[in-house]
Amino acid sequence: MKLPNHEEARIPKRKITGYLLSTTHRDGHHKARFFMSYGFSAEGWEVLANALRRHAAENEMVKAEQTPFGTRYVVEGPLSTPNGRLVNVRVVWFVEHAETIPRLVTAYPLE
């Protein structure tokens, strides 16, 4: 099963540049090194945002979990990168109660 409404997924610039591709973010700096090693950059943040949208469209959900605030979805599988390689990642999305559009929570490499 695919992420519901993945084609409309919200991926704020700040989530990419201030977290996933930030070498100074306390929790995100390891993720930044990982994604940058495959050719992603903060300056071209839209490239990673588009790759994450494609990831949601091309891969299956492995988990949907109800929380007090909405539903947390986990999608796993290969992500296309600017350097032409495929890398396996886990991407977490969230849909708040009374909403239908997923928003990006995080992404990180799978072991």
C-alpha cells in the first residue's frame, strides 16, 4: 500500500535545509553527511524534496501507526540520488487528525 495522498505531500524547505541537510543541526548533522555523500545539497534542496516525493510514490508503506495527534506512516525502499546511485532509506510521514495531506517528519538510511 502506498502513502495516502503522496502526490500532495508537504515537504517544507526548512525541514530539508534546517534539518536533513544541515551539518550544524544537533540531530540532523549525521543525516546531512549521509545525503550529501550522494550528491544532495542545501542549495539544491528541491532535489531532495522531489526525490522523497518519488520515494513515497514508488515504495510501499511498511507501517501505519495511530497516535493521539494523527497517523504516522513509514515508507522504506530505494531512493534515487543525484550521483545516480540508489540508497535504501526509511522516510517517516505524518497526517494530523482532520487532515489528509502527509508532511515529512524525517528520513534516514536503512542498515
